[in-house]
Amino acid sequence: MRTTQNIPTIKFPVFGMPHQDLIPFQWGAPGTFIGILSGKGQNAGVSSITDCKSDSDAIGSWIVAKGSKSEHTSSLYRREAERLALWSTFVRRKPLTGLTREDMLAYPRFISNPPPEWIMNKRYPRNSSEWRPFFLKGLSERSAHQSITVIHGLFQYLVKLGWIKQNPMPDSKATVSQLPPTIRSLSPEHMECVYEGLRRAEANANTQKEKILAARDTLLVTLLSLAPRTSENISTYGDIFTTPSKEGSMWVWRIHGKGGKLRLIPIPEWCLYELRYFRTLLGLSALWNPRDPSRSNSTHSKPDEIQFRDSSATTQKPDKKPGSIINI
């Protein structure tokens, strides 16, 4: 049941606020939100080291500074800053520089349980009059904590710029650390069911197309068991190579991690086995040139995008050695 909040009812697209008092975001106004409040509040800095002329400029400066290395991070920061600025304008009726500690204590409750007028029931583009800051419902507990952490960082940045005098947001670290870690892995029993399904698909594959699709699915699960992020699973064969180790050499997978940082993931032999087998089904050599620009994430291709070889091809997959299937 929705709890009652002391939040003004906003009727879209009329906000009861003169448009001349609003300034748009640098990246454009979303939906029917014309912009955010201009002017300086009680927390505005006395002197600033930036050329920013408005809260919108200051937010844009933060997004460029903190999200330039990752499009995903930039999009996340923009979304959270946008929600805050719109709430500040149309609910608290203040510019960012006017927000107080009491305002920011109320903000987590708002994003967890926003009024219906702030929610869209299906996704609309930002330029649609039906666009709203929330989709289907308010934020979950974990998403709300992430939002608060991002906003806390925004205010810290604005303090360093001299745009605001103090950070009105309570420290989020203590509350975030109280949340139990989210377990995103399958149990060994569930993984065995997954692999059993993959084995059956391989055994029942008759045509070359069916064999390729079955091998693709097995390879994808194998790669994901190495725990890369979804975006990190996009790479080329040239990103898989050998490097010296104590035992002589080892195969590694070079990926671009969070923040654009490079990291190496060791690749066990059973994973290489699936990769070599998939390549042979595609008519490629089992081994690849380190400078091979071909996408190793061809496992993501749709069936119609794969160039299948003659269905009469007789590429055979040898029996796997015991223990070649991983349990996690």
C-alpha cells in the first residue's frame, strides 16, 4: 500500500511555475519538464573556481569530469542528477544551491515511493510528453542507496568547485555498508541443470546450423562463468593470448573493466576447448592470430547473422575429458 507523503501534487505538463524562472539542462529538457530553477540559494558558494553560470552548468561539469571514461557511467550520473534537480525544482521549489539537510533527508523517501504523476508505466523517449523520471515504480532499496551515493558524490564535487558551501547530503557510506551483499550466482545444482541442457542440445543437434547454435550457447555460458561484466564480454580474438607465468605460460583474456581499466582474466583449458571447437564449426582455424580482429563475442550473434557452412559438413566434437564442465 502506498504511504502518504507531504509531497505537492504535480499535474503534467502544467507545473504552476513561470517558464522564465527555469533553465534547461545542457543535454536538453526531458519530456514536459521545461528545465530547473535558476538563481542562487542559501548554500551557494561565495567564490567558485569554475565558469559555470547555473546549476545546470555545474551538473554538466560534474558529468563530464566523472563520466568521461564510460558512457554507462555518464548515463547513470546524468539520470540521477536529473532526478535530483527536477525534484528540487518541482517538489521542494528550490535551486540545488538552496537545498538543506532536511531536504536531503526527505529525498530518499521520495525516490523510493514517488507519487504516481512521476511514474511512467512503459518506457518513453526523453522527448515524449509521457516521459517521467521513474519507470513502473520507485527505486528498490539497493537502487535507492546507489542513487544516494551518486548524489553525495555530486555534492562533494560542487563543494570542491566552490559552487556550494557545504554538502547537504548525509554521508551514504554508513547506510550502504549495512546492506547485505547481493548474490548473483547460481547454485551448483542449478548450474548442473544448465550444463545438462547444453549437453542435450549438443547431442540432439543434427544439422550444422544446430551444432553451431548449441556450441555457441555452451561457449557463452563458459565465458560468463569467468565472471566478466556483460559489457566486458565484447572483445576480439586478439584479446585472448598467452603470457609468461611461473609454470611457463598461460592463456589470458584482456578486457576493459570498469572505468576503462584494462585487466587480465586467466582462461582455463576447458574454456579454450569450447572456444576452439566453436571456431572449427564456423570454418575457422582452431587457433587464432594474436592480431585477429574477428569478434570473439560472436556468441552474441542472432541465428540469422551467423554464416553457416554446408549442413553436410561433418565436424565432430571429441568427447570431453572428465571435469571439463565447471561447477560454480
